[in-house]
Amino acid sequence: MKFIISFYLLVFSIISFADEYDEQIICLAQNIYHEARGESTEGQIAVSNVVINRVESKQFPNDICSVVYQRSQIEILDRILKVIRIPKLCQFEWVCNLKPNFINDADSWKNIQTLAQEIYVGAHDDITNGATHYYNPESVPTPPWANVLIKTTVIGNHHFYK
């Protein structure tokens, strides 16, 4: 009987890990897709590095999905914004869009999911030198934090900061 209970607990923990793993991979892939689909693989990795660097920082949430979907860096403000549905204070611009998960390029999506899996398991080094922020000057005006943080690199169309 003890063996059966242990077996079920093991299976349950594996299923739970698989669900959590899959969810984190999808969140990372969505961010790559929407933020850097048109970039080189290096540019896509760099955008992902920012998400991972945020997860590892005490200033941001501690899992990929929470980082990607974080609306405000102030937790209580984040909760209020979600309740009253104010859309324009997101960390990543695509999250603020009305249709943030619309995928219209199946080939890119498939490749990006594979890349997200590789990044999640640590197969790619951080090429942003610890960046926790980025922006694309062709898409958005220079954000105020770019004048305060240190620029670490430029990869493709994105400028990276920490």
C-alpha cells in the first residue's frame, strides 16, 4: 500500500512538473514570437535572455509567465490594474494588445517553441550581459528608463539595458 501511494505521488509530481514546464515554455515562446519573430535567432535568444534575467532578479516575479504577463513592477498596483482592466502599463508591449496571443505564422511559432525549450533548459548563454530591459527604437519611442539604465548591447533591432 505504501508503495502504491508513493507511486501515485511520484506520477502526480511528474504530471505537475510537466504542466508547469509546458506553461513556462509557452509563455516564453509567446514573448519571443510577439517581440522578436522577425529577428535572427540571436535576437530571439537575446529577448529571451531578458525574461530569464528578470526571473533570476529579485526585482521581478520568479517565473517566466509572471514576468511576461507582469503589468506593473509594483505588485499592489498590478492587482488594481488587472481588476479595473487598464491595459497600457505592461512590461512587454504585446501583452497590452487586445489580441496578445494571436499566432498567424505557424512555421515561426513551431521554431520559436523549440528555441524556447532550449532556452528554458539552459542550452543558450546570456548574450545580453545581464540585461533586464530592452526596446526596439523602430517600434516605440525611447522609454524613460533607457536614460537611467546602462546599455549592455544592441542585437538586431533591440537595445538592451540593465
